[in-house]
Amino acid sequence: MMIYLNLWIYLILFILSLMVFIFNHKHLLMTLISLEMIVLIIYGMMFICLNFMNFEYFYSMMFLTFSVCEGSLGLSILVALIRTHGNDYFQTFNILQC
């Protein structure tokens, strides 16, 4: 019974973080933070499901490795954009500019 409660909490958190990702798109940093929150919630759900089915945790560690790589790539893109443009607003980025 407790596992289902945890899954419902993770599902509510996933929906809330997805709403933040969709509706708060003014800053690149907020977008990256909400994406990382989604990844951490998926990791928690996967960990609970693997624990419930008595599987090994190898896939969760692989997922965690890929999510860390995704986070570092997003952070490096953020740093590069702040160095070139001076801020992280999406309105100041010109798509046609090289």
C-alpha cells in the first residue's frame, strides 16, 4: 500500500514539474532546473518499481549516469549562452544569427 502512495506522490510531482516546464519558459535556467526535476522524479519512480519487482539496480545506475551527462551538457550550453549573450532570456536569442 505504501508503494502505491509513493508512486502517486511521484506522479503528482511529475505533473507539477511538467507544468513548470511548459508554462515557465522565460529563462533557460528555469527550464533546465525543471528538466532535472523531471529526470530525478523518473529516477525515483524507476527505483521504486525495480525494488518492488526485485530486479537489480543496474538500469537505474545507467539512467542516473545518462541524466548526469544530460545535466552537464545543459549547464555547458547555459554557460556558453551567457558568455555570448550576457543573459539567459529566451527573448534575446536570435535564431537566425550564427
